[in-house]
Amino acid sequence: MDKMIVKSGKQLFGEVTVSGAKNAALPILFSTLLADGKHFLKNVPRLKDIDSTLELLKSLGCEYEWIDSNSLTITVHKPKSLEAHYDLVRKMRASFLCLGPLLAKYGEAVVSLPGGCAIGARPINLHLDAMKGLGAEITLEEGYAKAKINGRLKGSTFLFETSTVGGTENILMAASLAEGETIIENAAKEPEVVDLANYLIAMGAKITGHGTSIIKVQGVEYLKPSEHSIMADRIEAGTLLIAGAITGGEVIVKGCSYSNYESLILKMQESGFKIDFSHSEPIVKVYPAKSWKGVDITTAPHPLFPTDLQAQFMSLMAVAEGTSVITETVFENRFMHVQELVRLGADITPKSRVAVVRGKVNGLTAAPVMATDLRASACLVLAGLVAEGETVVSRIYHLDRGYENLEGKLQTLGAQIKRAP
Ligand code: EPZ
């Protein structure tokens, strides 16, 4: 099924519960390589990227079994090979997260360089520098990064020149089994890094400071498998909240604490939406609004506005009153959804990393559009909910990488959306 057909005209109403976070589940799946034996993971979203990761872990000798729709066990043994092959890494760049665990556990790792992707060059130089910081020898040969250390990695202090989620996750996993203390400076503070740290601690790692820019790790000799429930997906939660808002509906998003997407909620309130949230329950409610005003956003590392919600927020601004200036500081090419929104009648002028959005209060008009990447797919589905007529979003396989049954969730809220071949 390659297309999503979205009809406009319905205000969304009701409650929806978000799935487990893709960007927490992926590093946690790779972290199982650090501990032989059977791991038990719950609230794992059923996504193509999860399947790709399980395929890679299987190629490294792991066995997995789905216990129910979102719970699985992974049994880890000493891998038959220490190589993450290009065919697998090419499909999903997060596969590079097997570098730290394999190197720390077995003193060696051969991981294909991930290559670029639609939203930017996405180099992994900082991952490699971090491994060198722990004493590893790295060589780049024929498109592969070959990492090696005799004996254990050695704890040290490492400063990231750029905040990197994956880089922080790779060194966090590697440092867990290194000899001595590792201090990670300018560490990423994303909630998904915290969820990974929590699972590493459950396996016996000694970690403090996760969620802040200074993380300290006291290396241990071994870790043991444990169990964990993956945190809720804050990007899906934000996407669903915007779906309620853009249709002028009333939607309650359950499962994700407001603090994990507070930067979006504050911007939506600034735009004029009434939003309730609880400090004790993971429940956020957006109320119907007839109109809202354009507000400026600049994406940046957590807790500032997440780059993964930039495209979705742009759809909301495309039908706001007034102008919004959207600045993308994390990735150099994350405006490919702009031209597709323009096909729906949006008035947007992209210039390098800044897009000026002039809101069209008389709305958008349906047209065939093409998804270019995961979050662009979600942005076009959201725009289709309000573009007069029937919008057909092609290449919807991008959406399936990161959203579990998004159309089903939107249908429960009253959206007229379905897949087509
Ligand atoms: C993670 O990617 C997420 N993916 C991305 O989500 C998210 O957009 C990104 O973090 C930023 O929040 C997963 O967690 C699987 P980075 P990651 O390293 O780790 C530069 C989605 O839609 N950089 O924090 O790859 C890099 O080019 C995806 O779910 C280097 O220069 O992102 C970028 O400009 C998209 N050298 C910036 O850092 C490096 O070695 C932030 O990237 C590493 C990164």
C-alpha cells in the first residue's frame, strides 16, 4: 500500500493513546548487545525501523520473539560476526548504534558507514571521535568503520562539539562496560537518551546525570539482561495534538507527559490554542479554535523545539492568520515538505534554513503530493485533513518507518483517511 487518501472537512474529536517511542526503542534494542541472555521489552512500537533493527540483531546472532503485539524478548549470545552490513545500515542509519555496544562487549566492530539521507549529510564523525576517546583504534575502509581495542575500552572525558543524540547514545552504551569513569560533556538531553540510560541502569550500569549535559558513567565488568517498558513517543504525541488543532477539533492525547513536548505546547498556546495538561497524568487536551495566529519557531536540541515536529508545525502555520518564520538549525535540508505544501496552496518561501510561511486563512486545496521523508509524510497527512477535497499522499512507506497505525489513530478521532495501493 503506497498511498494515503485524506479527505478534509472533519473536526477531530476524542481520545487517542500514543505508542512507544521509535527513537527510544531503537537505541534500547541495540543496547541488548551489551548483555548476554534474554531481555524483555514492552511498549515496543510496530514500525519498519524496528523490524530493520531486529533483522540486524538477528544477523548478529540474536533471537527474538514477539510475545504480544508490542512486547518482545531478545536473546543475545556472542555474535557469529561483528559486522553490521551495508545492506542493513543503508536502510536505517540508526543501525550505527551497534558500534558502541559491539566494541565495548567484544573489543571489535565493523559497521557500514550509514551514508547520507534525505534531510542532510548526517555525518557520524562525532560517534567515531567518541570511540577514539575511549581508546579505540578506528579505520575507514571500503565504506566501513572498523573499530578495535585490545582489552577493555578506557573511560575518559569526552566533549561533544555538537549536541548529538546518536553520538551520546553510542558513547553512553560503550562507556557502560569501559574501565573506569567516563564523563560525557555537552551530552544530548533528549528524553530518549534518558530512557536508554534507564535501561542500561536496569542492566547494572552505573550512570548519573542523564537528561543533563554532563553524564557520568562508572564502567562495570558486565551487564545482565533485564526488562523495560519503552517511553511514549513524544513526536507522535505532538503530531496527534496538531491533528486535533489543525481541524479545529478537541483531542485528548494520552500516554505522553506534557513535559516531553512542552516546547510544542507552549508554541501552540502562543498561537492561540487553549491546551490543558496535567502535572501528574500523561494527558494533554487541545480545545477547538476557529482561528490561530502565525508564530515563529526555531528548532534546536531538547528542551527547545524538536526538529522532528518542524514539518508538522509548518502545516499548522500554513493555515494560520499572519506570518510565521520557521528556522531549522539541526539539519541542513529539512524543508523538502515545503514544495509539497505549496502544491496544496500554501504560501511558503524557503531560504536555506529559514522558511517564511504566510498563513492562508481561506485554507488549502487538495492535490496529489509526495512524501520525501518520515516527518514530511506526517506533515502532508495533517495538511490533507484541512485541504479542501481529497489529498493523495504517495510514497507513504516513509510514514511507516516511524508511526504505528497513524491512520487508525486518526480514524478513531473521526478523520476520513485510508490507505490505497
Ligand atoms: C536522532 O538522530 C533522531 N533519530 C532523529 O529523528 C532526530 O531528528 C535527531 O536525533 C535530532 O533530534 C533517532 O534517534 C533514531 P543527531 P541523530 O546526531 O542521532 C550532526 C526522526 O524523524 N552530527 O542528534 O542522527 C548532524 O548532522 C529522526 O525520528 C554531526 O555533525 O541526530 C545534525 O546536524 C530524524 N556529526 C546534528 O548533529 C555526528 O557524528 C544532530 O544530529 C553526529 C551528528
